[in-house]
Amino acid sequence: MDKRRRGPVITIDGPAGAGKSTLAKGLAVRLGLKYIDTGAMYRAITLKAIKANVDPESESGLASLCQASYIKIAGSKGNETRIILDGEDVTQEIRSPAVSSFVSQVSRHQKVRSYLTRLQREMADAGKVVLEGRDTGTCVYPEADVKIYLVASFDARVRRRHLELLAKGYDIKEEEVAQDIARRDRIDSTREVSPLLVPDGAFILDSTNLGIEETIQRALWVVREVLPVDL
């Protein structure tokens, strides 16, 4: 661990629907760390772009939008986390299918990623955080103390995301979710800037046949193999 930090930095990366948020929140709660959902920050910018009618293909337009935005992750641990955009709580709104449809297009732009990566790194520099996203262990914080790459089968990811959206009240078919995840996988893994990759030194955790608690326990075992139990 970097002694200049006040505590460890743990990164959780992986494809859409693998269960990264659930795992990262669980680790944050169990270990007393702050949870930083980097993907939510991209979703917040995407939401603002939709409302402002900014073309998701316009890098200059999105860059200007970023510079005029104030994004805050409120709360200290796990489930307490709220996403604040320009003073408004958008925690629920950024999870809408509309935002999901465009977030990969928005997040592939270098100027958007540079802006948000800088903010994310600043948040992590203090230590005692769990960073979750697509490039936290490769680009945002490659010197993290523990890196986990969470995977699951395509069918499992579709099923989980579909159930999650239904629980939130969205009327959406499983086929639509499958198409969206396939499209996001393609964009995330082939984009020129910060593509989805397994970070160097990461522990690959397959959650396909694991429940939430089993996944968290396996991740805790990884963390405690690397770091002192008393964080």
C-alpha cells in the first residue's frame, strides 16, 4: 500500500451486468471504505446530455458539458451513496433505459474520459475507497492495492439486469436488455480510449453461479490475502 494514502484503494472492473455495483457496495460496507461508482459519473453526464439535446457523438459538445457540470458522490459507504448532478439528486434517474442506451457512446470520448478520470483519481487519492467501473484498475488507479475483475456469463448478466430494471418499475423486455448489453460490450471493448481490459495483476472472479453473499465473501478473501485484516 502507498504509505502516503490514508488507506487502501480497491478497484472492481468488468462488463455490464456482471454485478460490480453490488460487489463494490458490499465490500465498502464490510471494510468500512467509501464506495465510488465511476460509471455513475458517466451516466450523470449522459443524462445531462440527453436533457440538453447534446449529440452523444459530439466530443466538443460533451466536453463543454463536462466543464459546466458539478458531480458529487455523496455518502460515505455502500448503500448510502447518492449521485448529485448540479445540486440535484439523480441517483435513480441515471439508471433509466434511456441513459443506458447512450452511456457507452458518451463514455468513449477521450475528453469526457480525461475529465472524469481526473475527478475519480482525486477522490481515490485520499485512500480508503472501493472504485468500481470499466477502467478503474487500468486507467483511473493502476497502482491500486487490490484489483478485481468481475465476470459472468452473458445470459446471467442479461437476466440480472432485466430483473433489476423490472424491480425499479421499468417496463422492458429481456430481449431489449440483451441487445443493449451486447451493444455496450462491443463499444466498451473496442473503443480507442480506455477499452475494457483485465487490469494487470487483477484477480478474475466469475460470479455466474454465485449468489451475492458468496461473491462478496470470495472478494473479501482476495482483499485479506493482500491487505491486513484491520484496514
